[in-house]
Amino acid sequence: MVTEDKSLLFNIICFYGVHFLLLLRHQPDSNQLQKDSILRSLRLDFEIRPPDVPGLARIVADSVNAKAIATLNQISALLKSVKDPTLEKALEGCIVSYNTIIQADIPVAIDAIEKNNPKFAVQSATDAGNEAQACENSFAEKASNSPIFSGNKAVHDLSVLLQSIASLLL
């Protein structure tokens, strides 16, 4: 779990760093001295080493997929012992949602990233986040009390991160 948290933190730091550098790159020339100073302090030359936004998008897509698989496994384990019919129905709906994320949304996003078609990557990431949220919303009780709240939240949040990174490629 600690390794997974460090990996997520690394991905988030990389995303915001890349986003900041891309914004900085497009600043007007009137800020050239400030821009040069910041770039020197970061020891990064865009001409030699441009940010690998597609690579970062792929890392985040793989993270979404891994977390979705872990959540699907958790749902399957819960279904084996559930006695409450309402909870069982919600979990069965989540199985459908997570199968969609794993079998359709994320593979399409990865394919779109690899084929330089960011529009489909953004849409697929949005779909994955919506599926995770739909799963969470299927629990009648307070959402934070659902047995898979943390998995749903992680998949949703990583999907939003993937959507943001893929948007940089538009």
C-alpha cells in the first residue's frame, strides 16, 4: 500500500510539474527574464528534453487500471459473503461498472494515447470516472460508508487526473 501511495504521489507531482512547465512555456516574451530564471532553477531545457506528457498519461492510465482491478477483486470477495439483498444488488451493479472500466474505458484511453488521439483518451477517462462514481452512488446508505468507498474514490480521482493529462495533449 505504501508503494502504491508513493507511486500515486509521484504521478501527481509529475502531472503538476508538467502542467506548470507547459504553462510557463507559453508565457509572453515580456516575462522572458523570469521565465529563463525559473527554467534555469529547474535545470530543464525544453528543446533538449520536452515533457513526456503521453508517457505520464500512460502511467496514470495503468494506475487507473490497476486500482480498478483491485476494486473489482474486492467487490467479488464481498459478493461471496454478502447477506443483505440491497447491498448485493449494489455490488452486482458495481461489477458491471468495473468490467466496463477494465475492458473498455481504460483500454480505449491507452490506445488513444498511443495513437495520438487525445480526444478519445479524455472521453474514456471521463467515462471511467463516471463509472466509478455510478458504482458509489448505487449504495443507498451514506456514500462514505460503502464497503468500497476508498476504491471508488481512487479510481474516480485517478480518472480525473488522466482526463487532465490527456487534455494537455489536445
